[in-house]
Amino acid sequence: MARIRRYWRRVRRCSRSSVAPEWPLRYNILVTTGFANLVKTASLAKEPTAPKAAQYLAGTCEVLGKLDTGLIDQIVEQIWRTYMNGRTVYLFGNGGSAALASHIACDLAKGTMANGRRRMRAVSLNDNVALMTAWANDSNYAEIFAEQLHDVVEAGDLVLAISSSGNSPNVVRGLEVAREAGATCVALSGFKGGRVKDHCDLCLIVPSDSVQHIEDAHLGVTHAIFIAIRQRMQSAADGE
């Protein structure tokens, strides 16, 4: 446990630094995997009385270590291409995934700004509560994202859908409309991928049956995407 405490002290020191370290995505995953081994070792040493928090975090780290980082890199490439082509990224989900859609839209739209360079257009369809509830009330809850996309999505845009189960009808319908319009469709899912995987160009499936671990992984993945995009934006700005 002493090694774990030393690890987190180093992480906290980095987080307080004025310049965040721009580590490559694969290095981040390797660090996380190494930490997972430390947590599991500490937990096993104390079984069966290991703290529940340590057990849960060990499970989260184990899931993170199994993520397909190559696929995450491909998602980064698609988002960057969307930006370079002057197109828009649309995001949506339900419940915790709705909150994450708003979170990553904020990160991409504001957090990637660099030295006056053209900003990324990222929009969460969960943020217009009046419009979303109007469609739910007057039409069908399954159409709350599809109807919003009908008005705006075009070929060259990118739609990022987030669904732990991959089976939410409104998420599937949103992807169907986006694909019909010629947009690039990306999804973050869990379990076996659900229905969304059949409506996507890229679908990252978190290999877990725990909704909590899936949501933890989705947050980590979206932060990894954000960091990669921000680094590219800063590099492009420095080269201009």
C-alpha cells in the first residue's frame, strides 16, 4: 500500500503543475495497468478483509488495462479529421452517459483552444432540455436525439453515442439518422456492444458486465481522446 500512496502523491504533484504532462495514450494505459497490478497485489495480500474500495478500484484498473487502445487512436483520428474538415461533433447518451456527453463536449469545445486557432465545434444533444423534453412529450422518447439530428447533421460530421448497454432505443435511432445523413458514427459501449455496434463505423466496447466499471472506462477513454486532440491542436498552433 505504501507504493500505491507514493504513486498517487506523484499523480497529485503532476495535476498541480501549471503545464499538464502530454503523455502518449499508450503510456497512460501502461501506467494505469501497472497501478492495477499494485492494487490487486495489495488487495490479495489482505483477503478476505481487503477494503471494498480497493477491490472496486482494482476491478476498474483491470478493465482499463483491457481496452483496445488502437481503436481509441482511430477514434481520435476521426475526430481530428472532422475538425480539420470544418465539420461538427455531436454527442449524446442517457443518464450518466448524458452527463458524460456534456462533459466531453465541453472539453472538446473549450479545452482544446490553442493560441487563437479555429475552435472545435462539439455539441451535446443532451444540453437543450426544453427541446429534448418537447420531442419526448410530443413524439416519442426514442426520437429525442434523432429528431434533433434531422435538423443539423450532415455528411462529414461525426456523431459520438455513449451507451453502457448499447441497446438504448434513442441512441440507436440517433445513430441511424446520422448514418443516413452520411456522418461518421462512433459509439462507446460495454457488455457485448449491444445494438449500437451494428450502426457504427467505430465501436469501442468496454469488456465488462459492470455498469460502474463501464462508465469509469468511458470517462477515462474520453479524457484520453481529449488529451490527444488538445495536444494536436497545440502542436498545429505552434507550427503556424
